[in-house]
Amino acid sequence: MYSLYEVEQILRNKQVFVCSLAFLGEGEHSEAFLVNRDIVVKLPKHRQASECLKTEMQVVKGLGKNLNVEIPSVLFQGAFFHEGEEYTFFGSRKLPGHSLNKKQFCALPKPILDKNAEIVANFLYRLHSEKNVLPIQREGDVLVHGDFSLNHLLFDQNQMVCSVLDFGDSHVGDYQEDFLYLLDEEDEEEFGADFGREVLANYKSILSCSLQGEF
């Protein structure tokens, strides 16, 4: 959708000096570009996607340092016109870590998978416990990631989850939404339901301890 020339012009209008620029990838809502090797800029594909980026900025700003993993942080933001529409964009520091596909993930030793289940459960519990990031109107609803899938996780050199990407689908809803991919038995790109069930067991254990004032 966007040429490198268009992206460079958008950034220069925001007074971002561009030494290097490369296409990183795309999702349902946006295209991502790597600027100067350490900044990720997300540009929306359409009007609704622009609104999703606004939500993502609100969420990651609100979450701040309250999580046990790295998440995007907004370094700069702006607006531009594309094909007659005003769109929002933002830039964030490139997060540490590398991605794993399902085959690579499922091949990890069991102790590593067990530790990752703890990390993921802890992350989801902390995320779902945030009460002031987006307005929560109905009792029982929580802040959810909205698209919690394997391709939105990054792993460190020890193959532990260290970063979570893409909060563009974040909203207030049922906590179980963030377990859809985790518990999927058939998806050939996701974690595998055995891992998902371990995450859910850890999550419920943390929740139980918190209700007893032990977490």
C-alpha cells in the first residue's frame, strides 16, 4: 500500500530524520516499517485501522511498566493525509527478541515450555487486571489483547517470551477471548492446546492467589 518514498515523506513531515528504511511486514490493520534499524513505524491500511492505532497508542501508554514483558512504547505520533483520508500513525522502539513458528515452539524442551506458560499466564493476568486503561462498563469485563497469537510474541536467546506485539485489537471484553488461540486444537500456526491448557491452569492459580491476597 505504501511505497518507501511515501513513508519517508510522512516521517520527514514529522521531522524524523531517516537514515535507513525497510518494510517489516503487515497485518490486518497496518503495515510496519523499520526506520534507522531501531524504530518501528506502523501505518494504517484504512480508516478503521487508523482508529485501531489510536486505541493501541492509548493502551500501551496506559499499561506503561506494569507488565512482566516488553510492549511497544510510543516515541512519536502524528497524522497524514492519504487518498483524501486523515490517518494516524506512530513510531516505537524495536522490541527485543525473535519470533518462533509452531514447529519451533513445540520443539522447545518441556522445562522451557513450562516457564513460558508461567510467563504468558502472568502477562495475561496483569493485562486483565488493568482497570484504568480503557473504560470498563460491565462487571466481569477486562482489558484484553484481542489478538493474542504466537506471531505476536517475541522470544529471547533463552527461548523465553520477552515481548508482546500489536495491541491494535485491544478492547474491553471477556478474558476468555485471549485464550482462543491458546486453546485452539487445530490451528497449524498456533501454540497447541496442551500449552494453552497449561497457561490457563497457571492463570487460574494466579487469579485464585490474588483473590486470597497472596499475589
